[in-house]
Amino acid sequence: MTDKKFDLEDRLVDFAAAIVIFCKDLPSDMTGQYYGNQLLRSGGSSALNFGEAQGTNTKRDYINKASICLKELKESRVNLKILHKVEYGITSKRDNLLDEVEQLIRIIATIIKNKK
């Protein structure tokens, strides 16, 4: 049986990879580059910080790293909403990313709440 933590880690890695693929299709103008770069950082950082959380030694450290993961996911969500408003990126990919980031935010927030 697989460990749920690793399932979530895989899901965050898949989200980060989907962000990379999505950003490749953004226009190369100033707006596309700015929001694309921001989205690449926050989307990737959420997976990296969750990975670090799994290696912590204390509950406090875990909550701290998971909270950073949550913050980065929320930043990604706002970025995707902005890109939605200005109609940047492939609509179906963007909508799928928005759906996934909402689910990931709920999952990570619940984990943090249950660890406190």
C-alpha cells in the first residue's frame, strides 16, 4: 500500500510539471514573461517545500514548511486568476490548473490544521 504523503508529494510534483508545460505556451511578451516566471517559481516551490516538510524532525518545523507550501500554492492560484482575467494561456490547461491548485490548497490547509 502506498503512503498518502508520497501520493501528495507526487501530486505536487505533477502540479509543478503542469505549470512548466503551461508556461511554455504563454506569450513571450512582458506580461507573459512576468507572470510566467512568477508562476514557475511559486508552483515549483510548493512541491519543493512539501518535500522538505517530510524530512523535518519536529512538528513545528513540519508546520512551518507546510505553511510555506500553502503560501506558494495561494500565490499560484492568484497568478492563475490574473492570467484568466487577461485571457493568457491555453484555457483548458489554465482551468485544470486552477481546479488542481484549489484542491491542493484545501488538502495542505487541512494537514496543517490537523498537525496543530
